[in-house]
Amino acid sequence: MDHHLITQRAHNNELGFNTTRMTFVFGNIATIALNVLADLSSQEKLALSAFVVMLNIASFLSFDTELKIFAALSKDTGDENSTYAAGGKQTPWGAFRVFCTIICVVAAVTQLMAINA
């Protein structure tokens, strides 16, 4: 496979991962700020809870997909001299996927507990 194409795919995937990460971070910070600073009614708490769940499910799905793509790209190079491929083959992609799952679940659960406390 063409190295330029693999490099472009890796770059696009990295941009997607970073976008997901920033959406996850700022979305969760915004919901925490709303919960702390606003006097929310029960309907507003329900809406904020729904947003937290949707944000974290979307983040989980996006993180998982992008990590699968990173793993696939590291296998697709076929070049033994590629540092990217060598590093990618040694990376514990499954552990990263589990870690992202745990982070999204913990963020959602703790925020739901704080919103509805």
C-alpha cells in the first residue's frame, strides 16, 4: 500500500480522535458547569442527564472506532522498516479501547449521580 495514503489516513484518524477527545472533555466540563452554576428544574435535570448519556455514548463509539482504525493502519503498512507500523504492532490497542470505555462510563455515571442527587 502507498505510504502517502497510509500517512494521510493516519493523520485523518488522528484528527478525528483529537476532535472526539475535545468534544468529550468540553462537553463534560460544560455539563458539570451547568449543574454547579445553574439552578436546574427537574425537567432541565432530565434534559441534562439525557445529554450526558448521549455525549458519552457518542464519545465511546467514536473512540472505539478510531482506535480500531489505528490498529488496522498499523497492520496495513506491510513495511518492516516503518517505525509507525512497528510501534503500532506493539501498542496494546485492546487495552486502550477498554480504558476509553471505562472513562466514558465513569464520566456518565458520576455526572448522572451529581445531577440527580
